[in-house]
Amino acid sequence: MITVEARAHGWRIDHYLTRLYPNYSRAAFQKAIAQETILLNGLPVKSGRRLRVNDALAIRLPETPDERTLPAEDIPLEILYEDEYLVVINKAADMIVHPGRGNYLGTLAGALQFHLDSLSDAAGKFRPGIVHRLDRNTTGVIVVAKDNQVHGRLSAQFEQREVQKEYRALVWGSPEFDSDYIETHIRTHPKVREKMQVCGEGGNARTASTYYEVLGRFEKVSYMRLRPKTGRTHQLRVHMKHLGHSILADSMYDGGESVSVENLFANRSAGSASVPLISRPALHAYRLAFRHPHSGKDVEFHAPLPPDMQAVLDALEAASKASRK
């Protein structure tokens, strides 16, 4: 059972369901509504019905039209927590969460199929257990549902922005303020479909909001705490670039291909022949807090800083100490 939150007031029911379960088309939900496998306040409903705050949706998801199955893959996983309802993973870098755009193997979804006996299929056969996602090269905490009821309850918390997400990032330069709030509109880049950009209001633009706090300032780099209020694609990476402080080694958003010791302490363009400390965006999902879908108790999980980001931070702190002597 899902309770409609205030911000979805006035949405069509089929549009709302595709937001909750993006692996299904609106047409699939329209068919399910016509077959009365989706009920609103205990009664059949039409696809065009506009939702009201606190409406109750009972959902039996349609079958996934793609009949292929996702192969289980013996890929190591770092499990931070597990019970009979959910599992919390510390996702590694260079791991796609679920198959898409030609990336069918080497995914978190495939690894989960191998390691766990039961997973929800609420998001479809290619996203078993997947409630939310992280970018391919973003490390850190991600929660996975073991059954559809748990999946629905967790999805509702994400949709209603009740989940607290906290990231750590290393960025170029030094932000003007020790802490601040960023709110912009974001849309897909008109020429590069894999990229997002800050834009004006209107069209396909969506509001994106982020709180940030500077945890440490160094000569050329700052260590940041980022707390997204919304969950737009590439939101934190786009917002840091928008501030003029791109994330280290984020080549898509002007952070460079990689970062070496020479980059940190000499000319930023130098050091191409040296061994890089980090070769992917220096962004880590550090903390995730939510209401446990079974017990209702508040829970939170932390993932330690990954070795590559820690190596950069150690080098910065060592140089800072040396300069004070």
C-alpha cells in the first residue's frame, strides 16, 4: 500500500506510477488499471484520475514484457547490513547498478542475483531489488529490497523525500561560503544525451536542490559534505560545476581525467606521466538514513571513504601539516 504525498497532488495516477516504477511504461500501467490490478482507496479507477493527498494505492505490478532473464554473476559485494527484509551494500567504483544501454554484464543487479536468495521484482526483471541508484563510478551506500512490499515502502520514502542522503566529495578550489544551499533547474544536455546541465525554468527542466558544507580547505582542493534534497541524475556533479568547483577527476563536468600528486601541489595540468591517486569522480555516498520498512524504526548506514579518495585526502592533509611546520 502506498500513500500519495502532497507534492503528487493533482498528478494522473498512471504518471505517478511510472515515476515510482520507472522500469514499466505508462501503457503497462494503463493496462493494469483497466484490469483492476491497481486500486485507489480500495476501488477500481481510471488512468486519467487525478490523485489527492493521502489517497491509498494498492498495486499488483504488471509482468515485465521483456522475457530475458538477468544472469547471476559471482562479483564480490561488500555487505554493510542484512536482515530478512533488505540488504545494504557499499557499492564499488566502476559498477553499473542495473543493465542498460548495452551494459548487460558486470552490474550490481547481476551480483545480487548470485549472492541473495530472494529479491524484489517490483522494478522489473533487470532491476531485482533495486530501489534507487548511484552513478557507475560513485561509491557508497545503496539499499536493496528483498520483497515487493519492502520495495514499495522504500520507494515511497524516496519519492516523498523522507530518505536522508549524505555524500562526501573532493572538489577543485575553495567555495566562498562554509555552507550554503543550491537550487537550480536541470535538464538533459541538448547535444550530449549522457550529460546534464543547469538551465532555466520550463520545458523538461526539473528543480534540483542541494545543501553543502565545507569540511576541509586545502591549497587547491576542498573536502565537502553534500546533502541532496532532490535526486536528479548527476545532480551533485552538475551543482559543483555550476558553483565553479568541479569534482576531482570528473571528466564529464570539467574535473579532469585523473588526479595525481603533481596535480594537487604543482600546476593542475602537470603530472600526466605520474601514477594517478584517483581516476574517477571523487564522489562517495557516505550515509543513508530511512525508516525501516518492517519495524518502522529509524535506521542509518555509513560507508567508509574508499581508498582512492582517502589517498587524496591523506596527501592533502600531509602537505597541510608540513606547511605549518
